[in-house]
Amino acid sequence: MAQRVAKFTHKKRNMFNGITYHLMLMPGMVMLIIFSIIPMFGAIMAFQKFIPAKGIWDSKWVGLANFTYMFQLPDSKQIFINTIVIAIGKIILGLIVPIIFALLLNEVRLKVFKSTIQTIVYLPHFMSWVVLGTMLTMIFSYDGMVNSLLEFLGLERIMFMGSNTWFRPLLIITDTWKEFGYGTIIYLAALTGINPSLYESAALDGANRWKQIRNITLPGIFPTIILLGTLSLGNVLNAGFDQVFNLYNPLVYETGDIIDTFVYRMGLINMQYSFATAIGLMKSVISFILIIISYKLAERHAGYKIF
């Protein structure tokens, strides 16, 4: 009898804990349903000639006409190219720069200096592109700090924010500057998992610091590099709406306009709701496929598995 009572009490306690956890999750789940799940039904507009006055159910059904128009429009091809070029540039630099900086920072033996530098480079990650966009616009404007320095050195001023030659590199470099501190922390954490005795053995064998990095450090963090590299494939079509929207202007639409900003202009400014939805849906489908591929590659080469 006592055993049954104890079993019942244990079961009741587990049930209570489960209800408590679900109540904790409820606000987040409600927000997810309202802002992420329900709006997915709006994808129907991609197959309609949507008119706000008629609503989704009474708007005319046009099938794949919006997608056909998307592939016929010259601007569509350009925005896909811009998105891929900018995103790939960010992915490549976003992998290389944190690795190099983490290796350099790992060689610092003064802990106070090391932690200070780590904090400084990590701070931009928390700053909004609304703030950073204003700062960078002032710094790289024609009368800004960078051009004043170029003129002081005897060079000509450059319209960074209005040049199709300079705008893409500016986006890639500034995004890398903002985010490389976050990646550095990941690689520093991976470096702590390397056995220190390996370095001691290598030093006894006469290996200098460069040989230790090449033969011990890099192989030690290689699984982390593979993991982050493969997972980043899912962001090939995410070139950073916040950054581009706060930095670009009509002068650089040719090289700076990406899928997200194009959808914003077509849908909210030009009120071509169905066409903008079709482009967004196409991007979502391609991104979903890339995410599946990246997770499969991460599972195969780095042993990373979610499900």
C-alpha cells in the first residue's frame, strides 16, 4: 500500500512539473504561433492577384503567373546575384577572420589584456544596425572621417556609400567587423578542449609556435570549423536585411539590392503584394533546402545532429 502511495505521489509530482514547464513555454509558443505560424497562410497570395479590399479568399487566383513574371524581370536576376555574392562573402570572411583572431588571442598570456580585447571585439555584436548604420554613413560619407584621411594622404575622395564598386566590400567588411567577436568566442571555447600535454610534447620535440598551431591547434578545432562552415550554408540567401536597409540608397541598387530589400520595396512601398510574396516564398523554399543540406553535411562530417 505504501509503495502504491509513493508511486502515485511521484507520478503526481512529475505531472505537476510537466504542467509548470508547459506554462513557462506558453508565452513563447503563443508569440511563435501568432507571428510565425499564422502568417505562413499568407503565402497563398503568391498564387493570387491580391487586392486588399477583397482579401485573400476573394482575390483572383492566377496560379504561377507571379513566379513567371519574377523570372522574366531583369531586376530579379540581379537581386539574386547580389544576395548570393554578399552572403558568400560574409560567410567566407565570417569563418576566416574569427579563426585567425582566436589563434592570435590564444597566444596572449596576459589574462587581463586577453579578456579586455575579447570584450571589446564582442561588443559590436550587441549593437543594432540602426545605430551602426548611422555611424558608418557618417564615417564613410564623402565628407566623413575616412575621406578626410584619404585627402590628408594626398588621395582622392571616394563616394563609398554611392559607389557600386565599393558598396559590396563595405557591406561584407563591416558585417565581419560586427560579428567576428562572437565567432572568436566559439573558437576560443574549442581551443580549451585541446589537451595541453600535446603542446608540451611538441615543445620537447623542438616544435616552434607556428608548427604547434599548424599540427595541433588547427586539427584540434577543425571539427568546429567544419560544423560552423556547413551550418552557414543555410544563410546563403540571407545577406542581412537590417544592414543593407540602413546603408543602401538608389545609387547602389545595382550591386547592393538584395532579396529582402527588394521584397520590402515591392510589397510595402509599391504595393505589389502578390509579386513580393512570390519572391519571398521562392527564397524560403530555397533556404529550407539549403538548411537541410547543411545539416546533413554537418551530421556527416562533424557528427552534429539535431533530430
